[in-house]
Amino acid sequence: MCNMRSMPRGSRNQPAESASTDDARERILTAAERCIDRHGIRKTTMDDVASEVGLSRPSVYRYFADRDDLLVELIARHARVINERAHKSISRQSSLPDQLIEGVLNIADNARRDPLTRYAIDTDGSSLSRRMTTSGMSEMMRAEIWDPYLDTAIANNELPPGLPRADIHLWLGNLTKLVMRGMDDGEGDLKRYRSILRRFVAPAFAGSTAP
């Protein structure tokens, strides 16, 4: 028979408390999305979010340390949607160079159309950008999109093992930003950038057979 006295205090409530926290965070994030749609990202404040969700400002801060913390979570959600779309395009490619090219193009095209993801990219060097980096969120998002294909390439001896994975992630991330901004500036469309990437990026990953 279970000895109830030996159970840690509050242990019976932990699942319920966790669910309650998740629900509150979800409601706050949903309210923040509505505020951003109404006021724009730059003008949305924590007071706006608190009013929208029907909580006090201190209550919102129980779940998110500050505005940047909340935005990081929202940006991560949008980035995952973009990554899921990219996976569908990437999975149709048979070689690593083609997978990387189509992934870069797909992410760049979708990211520049998404206000939150676009805001994160356009605010390089800001406190939000630094928070994305120091929290590990930027690296996590890059790993989620690229690691399945890099792992397969290494297993198939298409890519030498031991290459710094974080360096590959960073390079592909910066390349994606470059393509996105180039398309925004009218310097090229998807067709032109696909041709450029095939000439200058694909060779770096083609025929890289491990010794």
C-alpha cells in the first residue's frame, strides 16, 4: 500500500501545475500574436500583451522574463513552421548539395515574408539578436533544419566526419540571410540565386568523400 506520508510535498500537483504553466504561456503567446498583428512588432509592449490576455503585467513576467524573452519564443515558433516547409522541399532532393541549395532558397524566401522571422533577421546586433544567440535558440533552429541531412551525408561518406557542425550551421545561416536580402533588394530571384548557389556553393559539398 502506498505510504502517502513518504511522498514529496506537492508531488501530486506537479503534472497539473506544469499543464497550468504551459496553458498560461500559450495564452500569453497567442495574445502577443494578436497584439503584434494589431500594433506591429516594434510598438507592442508587455502592457499590451497583459491587457490582451487579461492578466496583470507582473503575472506575465512570471512566465516571460522580459519582452525579448517572449519574442524569442514567438520567433522560434515561426522559424519551426518555416523549417517544416523547407523540409518538404529538401526531402525531394537526392544529393547533399541540392538539399542545401533548396533549403537555403526555401528558408530565405519564406523568412522574408514572415514578419517575426524577418524582424529577428533585420535586428542583427540588437538585444533580441544577442538573446537569440546566448539562449542557444539560433543554433537550435539551424540544427533542426540541417542536421538530418548532414548526418545522412556523413553516414553515406558524402561528407568528411569531424567538420565543426556549428561552423556549417553558421555559414548556411549567413548564406540564407544574404540570399534573402538580395531578393529583397531586387538583385535576383529564386531562379538566379539557384544558379549562383549551384556554381559557388554546391562544389564545396560535392564529392567530399571521407578518406
